Amino acid sequence: MSRTSIAFGRDTAPRSGPIDDAFTTLVRRPDVISFAVGAPDPALLPGELIASLAAAAIAKYGNTAVQYGLTQGFPPLLEQARMLLSGRGIGCATSRLHIATGGSGALHNVCMALLGPGSVVLVETPTYGPAVKVFRSHGATVVQVECDADGVIPEALDIALAQYDAAFVYLLPTFQNPTGRTMSTARRARVAEVITWHRALVVEDDVYTDLRYRGEPLPALWSFAPDNTVYITSLSKTLAPALRIGIAVLPVDLLEPVLALKQGIDMQTSAFSQAIAAEFLGTPAGDAHLGRLVASYAVKLNTVTNALGKYFPTGFSWSEPDGGMFVWVEGPTDFDADAVLPRALAAGMAYLPGSAFFAAPDAPRNAIRLSFAGVPEHRIDRGIELLAGLCA
């Protein structure tokens, strides 16, 4: 498709938002009990394991691991990724796969190929805020679609797809950021029917799926509409964010333009990082590390929900997800989470207001996103107690 450059002026240039600010400022304030940043627990990042995996990668692949590589991806990692995805109901050849620079890089690559000024992207209500920022940076208009506790409502999606010639629909069906909700199997099948009926494309962002603490894994949305789905996952939440390993499954006619555009951005994702990731996937050491993460985060989630029940005033409700990294708290309609945030920071705790996760300008201000994975377990109860005192 032809592209028109976007001239960013004072009112249109991309700006940092609450999520960007959380990463750049709160990480430098150890005095604050921060539920704001959606990042792994730094105490559980496997530095020693990565060092051993790096040595094993050099021993196995030699200088190939530190050379320029294929834009599509490091072949051993493509094969490991194929096996990983087959366990999620995604049966595809390595020729459909692409290794990107993190899940965000995979999303950006797709946006480069599909979006331009005047494009429309349909999203959940609420949705992942930084993705909205990416869509808008490519000139797209972002339109919210009504959701319930089970995710996007098929009838509402049907209406939106009839109304808009959308470039794609962006969904997070499993342990959604920010709400933690998971779309049921039946809902996934129905949403896929709507997508295929309209010959639309859906981008399935599935970076939290391995962080399941209870219940049975669900098949990826991709498995219901493989020809109409871009599937994106990542190792940032399960291995290490700094390695920047994203995995994408792309329709055949989209893979070629995505790879051509990526060549002009960064040529390829680090072959060394990919070699380390290839050594991690499917190994006993990798499985053991993931088991430790899941066990630790499950305890933290339980601690958060117990503390909410113990301290929070009546009129508030919260999600109790089966996995992921987030709990969504909603207060009475007159509660203003944006206004409370400065007082929370002064008291020594941080969160992100729910308004940061809505695409529409009239976002409700009565919700809070709590990201619990990176909070030390012994500080969770105190952090929730502080917040509850401000919400009373």
C-alpha cells in the first residue's frame, strides 16, 4: 500500500503517557511500592541461567550466533518456536513465523505494513495503552468496541466491522492487559466467526499466556481463524525483557512486506539473543525457571486479592484472573483514580489509573490497574493497605 509521511507538529507529535512515565521514573524510586509497571520481578530474572545458555549457544552455533542473521529469524529458534506454538493450538510451518524485537517490535512491524493515515483499528474497551499509541503514530484512528467480562462482544464487533473498513482488530484474549480477563473458548469461536465473515484481520496479542496459575489452557484465537489472524507472543515475561524476543505468526501475504520493512529498520533481531532463546525453549532448565515464576506470581496474585478484600471499602470490586500480571479495580462512579494518584505517590505507593487504557477521550476515571508481578511479596499487603486508605 502507498504511504504518506506524517508531519508531526506541536499538537500531533507522540508524547509519553502514564505507562512511559512509570517505566522512566518509578523504577528509580525504591521507596515507592509500585504496582504501576507491568514488568517481571527483577529478583526472578535468571541471570545465571542466561549466562549458561549463552555459553551453550556459542558452543553449539559458534560465530554464527554473533553474526548478522536472517531477517525472518534464527533457524533453530524458528523451529523451537514452532514447537512452542503447537502446544497452544497453533499448528504452522516455520515459513509462517517471524522473530521480532520483542512483542512490541512484532506489533510495530505489522503496523508498518498495514497502517497509514486514515486507517482504522478496532480495539477492546479498555485495551493496552501503548498499542493505541503505536496505532496512532502510523496515522490510524482507533475505535473502541464494547466488551464484557468475557472480552469483546461478538455482536458489537460485527456492527463495528460493518461500519468501518478496519485494517485490523487488536485483541488480547488471555489475561488481558489491563483487566486480567480471559476470553472463553466459546467466545473465541464466535469472535473468529465474525472476523472470517467480514474477511477481516485480527491481531492476537498473547504475551501472558504462559503465566497461568489456575484453570486449563485455552486454544489460541488463531486456531479458530488461522488465515485471518496475526498471532504475537513474547519471551519477555517468561525469560528476560532485555533479550527482546518476540514471535509472530503471519498470514503468507503479510510475511513478505513485514520482513522487507524490518530490513529497513534493524535488519534482524539479535542473532545472539535468539540463540540464547533457542537454548531456553524446551529445556529442563527453562521449564524449571517458568515453574518458579508461575509459583511466585500465583502467591503474589493471591496476596493482592486477599489484601483487597481485607482493606478496601464497600463499593469497590476487582477482577480475580487465572493468570497474567494484572488486577483491575473499579470504584464507584464518583471515585477519581487520576486525582488520587498524586496522593498515593506521596504516601509511598503507585498504580496506573484505568483512564490510561481507553482509546476514547471520555475515559472513565474510576478504575485502577494493579500490576503485581514485580512487587516484592512482603510489600504487597502494605501497598494495598495504603491505597485502600486513600480510597475510603
